[in-house]
Amino acid sequence: MSVAAPGASLPQRRLFYAGRVFISGPFDYLLVGGGLSLLVFGGLLATGQLSRATAASFSLPFLVLAFNSAHFAASTVRLYRKPGAFREWPFLTMGLPLLTLAVLSAAVVFPEFLGKNLYALMLTWSPFHYAAQAFGLACMYTYRSGETLDAMDRRLLWWTCMLPFLRTFVVSNGVGLSWLLPPSVQALPWVLILRGVGWAVLTLGTFAVPLALALRFYVRSRSALPTIVWLIILTNGIWWVVFEYMDAFAWATVFHGIQYLAIVMIFYVKDQTALATNRHGPIFHALYFYGISLALGYLLFYVWPYAYVAVGFTVSQSMLMVWAVINIHHFIVDRYIWRLRKDPNYEIVVADS
């Protein structure tokens, strides 16, 4: 049994606390934390408009272009504007675009086999990508607030963030297990029972496990993770658990894009303003980055498909395949450009400003 030294302060027990943000409390909590989505959902729920039709109509083409298309393009802009990217990731910067083009062309030519499965892969991978982003943001705000995560902490936090993805993988139609398993296997009684149990356990766990993890930090007499961490996890859970898959896709396609654009612009601006050759302020760099991302997003999603239409393929076929490969390219690029360990990104996270 150990005894604290005279005058030594015991660790402060805190279940929730604000922590350090990047820009300001309202900016970080609303845009990066996902609080804006909860306000919108609450307003629509209070007025009785939170329905499938509302969810579908909310993702208007302008909003999809302004946020979702731009956020996909933003990862590419971030990659090629990142100092040393060509040297550090030669395949990612030069080989992957060529591979993406080859896979896209093959999927357009063979839609019944390759195209259909590529699209199902994209739909299956999307909630994993969202969960991984929630984990990455949770780590960022934890480190920025001066906290540490040991191996067990990181593992528990990662699995907590993955619960909405696991639920989607197990129970949603057309993705995950329902894509991978033959219909005859899906119809087996024991498979139906397991999926039903999985639905109940993972639905409850998505919201109960974060609270249990917060209590774990509290009981261990350690500082809690900042409140924005739990907000990020909660909003991702609401996106994928409260709504059916395609409703979730409609809502999250906007709010996930806002979340991503907000955090990537923070890092991009800090990179650019730190350059010795910089001659512009943060607002210029933020607007420039968003403008380039918006223009590239328009070209990728609204112009590129017509290259395949011009040689005889249908508009819907071309657009669906372009959408799928751009999503998958984005998932792969993000896996590399957001690594924090032994990366300049970490210096931005813990910096004083």
C-alpha cells in the first residue's frame, strides 16, 4: 500500500471536462464534434420532420457538393500539398491513382460482377471509415488536452468507436454479412438468431460502452477524456444506429464531410502558415484549400463520369462506379495521411496554438 508524499496532490477525478480545442469551443464542438448534427436532428424531431423522406431530401445536390464531394477531394489536396509526400509515399501519390483508374475502368466494363461488388465494398467500408475517423479525432483531442493513452486505453477506445460499424456489418442489408454470405446461409435459423442477438447487443453497446469507458477512467483516478471525445463517439453512433443504413448514409454524408473539412483545414492552415515562405494569413489559406477541394470535388464527381458516358456507358453506371472508387481511394489515402505516431501531425495536435 502506497502513501502519498506530504503536500502531494492526489489525481483529480473528473468524469467529463472541456479540454483543449483547436479553434474555439463552438467551432470544435459543433463542426468537428458533430454537435451541429444533433441540433439539426433535434429540431427536425421536435417538428415531426425527421423521416426517411426528410433524410433523403436533406442531402440536396448542393450540400453533397459543398461538403461531401469537397471532403473527398480534400484528402487528395492534403496529400499532394503535404511537404515530402512524394518522397514518403511514392505508391500513394503516383501508383495508387493509376491503379484506381484501372479498377474504375474494369468496374464500368464489368458492372454485374466487379462493379456490383466494388459498390458493396464501398458501402461496407464506409461505416468503418467513419468509426476510424471518430477514433482518430478522439485520440487527437485526448493528446491535445495533455492526456495519455496506454496500449489498453487505445485498444478499448478503438473498439468503442468500432461498435457502430460492427452493428452495421452484422445487421444491415446489402452490406457486410448480407453481402458476403449467400442468401441460403443468411436464411438459416441460427444465422437469423445470431444477427438478431448481434443487433440487440451492438445497439445497446454503442451507447452503453462509451459511458462504461468513461467510468473506467474515473474509477482509476485518472483525468477523464475531454467531453468532445464522447461527443464525437456519440454522434457517430447516432448516425449509424438511430437511422437505417441509407438514412444514415444520407445524414452522415453531409455531417461527416463538415467534420472532415473542419479538421483537415486546421492542419492544412497550420502547415502553410509555418512555412518560411508564407506570405498569407490563416483565412486566406483556409479559403484557398476549400476552393481547391470544392473545384476538384466537382470535377471528380460531376465531370469525370461523363468521360465514360462519352464512350457508350450509361450515366448511372458511370456515376456509381466513380463514386465507389473515389470513396475507396479516399479511405486508403486517409489511412496514411492521418497517422499521428512519429508524424508532424502530432506536433500540430499538441502545439500551444
